[in-house]
Amino acid sequence: MRALGPLLLGTAAIALPGAAHAGEIEGRLTGPDGKPLAGARVLVDDLQRGDISRADGSFRIVQLPAGPIRITVTSAGLASETRTIEVPSRGSATSALQLRPNDLIRRAAALNVEPAPEHLAHKAAYLDGVKPLRGKQPNILLILFDDLGAGDLSSYGNRLIKTPNVDAIAARGLKFNQFYSSSPVCTPSRAALLTGRYPTRAHAANHVYMPTGTPTAALRASRGWANALPRDEILLPEVLQRAGYRTGAFGKWHLGDIPGHRPTDFGFQDYFGLLYSNDMNPTNVWRGDEIVTPAAQMDQATINERIADEAIGFLDRNAARPFFAYVPFSAPHWPHVANPRHKDVSAGGTYGDVVEDLDHQVGRIMAKLHEHGLDENTIVIVTSDNGGDFDGSVGPLRGRKTETFEGGMRVPAIVIWPGRTTPGTTSDEMAMNIDILPTLLSNLGIGLPQDRVIDGADMAPILSGGQSLHDNLFYVSTWSGQYEAVRDRAFKFRDPVVDRTLISPPRGGAARPALYSLADDNEAHDVSARHPDERTRLEAQLEAFRTETSRNVRGWKDIRATASERQKVGANP
């Protein structure tokens, strides 16, 4: 094998200064046909450096610390391979790897077909079985921010940004300290929130949906990724509408833009807002199924005020009946454009101006509830779709949006539930936005669908000061949609996955598996050596969940639809 120095992936070669023991790895790569594989990238995960295989398939990486080292091999059109190699303190470790064809796109495309008739039939039968509730029922107001970080609210410790209206909600209800989005980006998180299921179940876990007709939408199609929520998913507004609620959504949808996959197709009787993020073109503003403000006329500075106006109008029209108002603001997602009413008012700069304007809009909505005398009969939930982006604050947490570190998925969450929550309380129990659907339905006396896995759990015990019903929560990676981490009450095991749908290596460091003590640390220190049994246990649980979900991606249960149920599909598409 030729003794060539390491070629680096994007930076200069790094020696390990002061390393008393340094070995090397050398090996040879072959393709599916058994012939030498040239041009493949060999990356040492936790050092972010490596080599590129030569014409004879050989590679060599020098000056490595002794001990187990994980390498990842990627090559265009082939499945990536990951292997852990024991590096000696002197000399070389050798490894021969044969890469296999990449069939992920083919398998993904096979999954993303039209819903099977029996699943549409099960959905229709379930919804037909939901009857209007009797007696006085609580209203539901669900406010969702876009990219608001765990440290962006003054009630969560921000000393620059003032959020008195959201803080007032916290003073009247329960504030979660360990509440999670179900993904570090928005489409998957929103799908999970409204279905009660991890986003992989709904083909929503591969980054975010893109506007139909754009190059990025075509790219998703080329990878076999879905670009709209499957019609056989059951969403919270569909159930609540059948239960007698008036349902309205005001703000960002981001779950599909083609007919059959818009808000009014999934149970929202009223809709106003953007079908996509405010940085995606076209930024048309919709009312129902019609564009009311073309993108060229949409004002980023006032769109969230308009969203609040529409939500307030909905409350005015429906104050005398049970309602579900879903208010997913399009901010503080980038671009950050301050409302003229709140420009240059925040010590947190333009980003702070945007957040303080959002707080003002929340205050207006809460004031309308009070005006109608609905304070004591409205469940209020305030949270964010994922962790903070680079202009926001994640508080003391590690990581940000797109990452499965805590900063990417732990978000603010506040709940007022009259008769259940005690004003001004906090909880350190773990919960996730998949819990919202089962919590609301269970406590309204509405049974959950039986044909599919509902991953969420009832939060009622937490709301009353008790413990979470979850033994574990799982973290979904941004691009590949694979499960990358698991936590229990004390520890988190993170096993970064290689995005085998991409050619480029993973960004960022900390690519090796690690165990973290969440109560004592912000994921800075791997405590595997201190707690080997905890690491082994959580690693096994993560692998078992990966296996289970890969065998049954959609989470269907074996319930057969009757002939009459199949006939209902046409009436309830």
C-alpha cells in the first residue's frame, strides 16, 4: 500500500500534538462488483478528517489516538458504511470494506405511494365514530412559535427580551422545563404535534416540505421523499370538528400545498396564513383555498399581526360555542423583520423586536378571551416547533435547530388547564408535542384511533403535579429521519447517524456515540465510562426502537377494514 499522507476533507491535516501514542488506519475499498473503489471519502467521525481512496481503493489515515475509532465511508450512489476500528498505540490497523448499492431512494419511493384503501377506510370509520360531545366543553387555544428557543422568553431566563404577556400565561399555568419538539425542524414537528405520532409515521421526517414546482421539491421527489402529509393520517382538528368544535388555523401550515393536503382538507374549517415558511417562495397568503395576498404584496413586518387579527376574529365569531384555535405564528423564523409598532424597542436587537411583537400579539389574543369571559373555560397551550436558530437563545443548552442536542429540540411550553394546572407552577418532567393530541382527546372522553400507533402519552398526571407516563423519548435526525438519540428520566444516549441520502459528510463535531447526564451537564461530557450499564441499556433501547419502526414505518396495527368501511372512503377522502 502506498504511504501517502492523509488528504483532508475541507481543512488542513491535523496532527495530535503531545499524543504519546499515535497509530494509523490503512485499508482498501471495493465496490459492489468487487473491483477497487476510487474517490470514496473515509472520514474519522469524531476528528472530522480522513482520506480519499486512490485508484487501487487504498486509503491511509495517520496520527490517530490509540483505542476505538469510528470511520464512515461514503461514495456517490453507494450505501455508506460505518465501522469501529481498534487503533494500536504503534503501527497500523487494517480494514477492508466493500460498499453496497444504495437502495434507500428505491425503498423510500416504495413507501411514499398513495394511501392503501384500508387505511383510508379505518380513518373514515374512526371519524364517523366520533360523535358531538354533550354538555359544556373547554375551548382550546394552541399557540405555536416558529424557531423560538428555550431561552428566548423572559420567563425562561432571557434578560434582554421582554415577554410580559407570555410570562403572564406562565404565571397562570404550568411551565415545562423539559418539553420537546419531535424534530429539530418544522415540518416533522408540526406533523407530529397534530397526529400524536413521531414524524417518521407520516413520511414527514426528511427535513421540510417544499413549495410544489420548485427545484427543491423536485430534489425531494428524486430522493423518494414525500412532500405533503399522507391523507390517511388523522389530525387533531379532524377529530375535534367531529366532536362539535369549530376549528380554525391562523398562521404557518407547512404540511403540504396541493389540493387534498391543505389545512381545510385536514379538519380546519377556517384557515388564514402561509402554507410554507416565510423564507420560502412564493410567500402567498391564503384564506381557505384561495390566495388573498400575493407574495409580491406580503409584508413580512405585519404578517404576524394579521395572523393575530384573524385569530381574534375567530374568537369573536365562536365565543358562544366550543372552538379549537390553532395559531402557528410564522416568526421568529428568519428573515427577522420588525413590526413598525415594535421596531428598535428591544434590548435584544431586531430579533428581540420580533419576539416582543409576538408577545404583544399573544397579549391581544388573551385579552380577547378575557373580554368574552372565556378565561376559566379555555385550555391554553404555548410552545415552539423546534429549538432556536442562530439568532435566538437556547439558554444553557447545547446545540440549535437542525441538531438532536437538547438545544435543537427542547423548547418552551406553558399550559393553562383550568381545574388541572396550579398557577405559577413548573415541572421538570419530560414531555413532547406528540403528547398534545392524546392528552386533549383522552381528557375530553374521545377514544384514540386503534388502527395505528399513537406515540404520545397523556400529560394529565404532569399537569396535576405528577410524573410523565413516558419511560423514553426518541429524537429524530433532520435529514435522514432516523432515530438518533433516546433519553429517560436521567440520561440521554446519542448515536449520530450518517445521512446516507447525502454524499457530503455530517457537519459539526461530536460524531461519536455518547452518554449524557441531563441533570448535571449540557451534553459537554460523555459519561459512558462512569455509567456503562446506563449506556448499554439506552443503546439497546434505541436500537430496538430503530428496528421496530423500520419494520413498520407507518405504525399500522393489524385491524382489518370491513366492506362498509371501504365504501366510506369515497365519502370521506
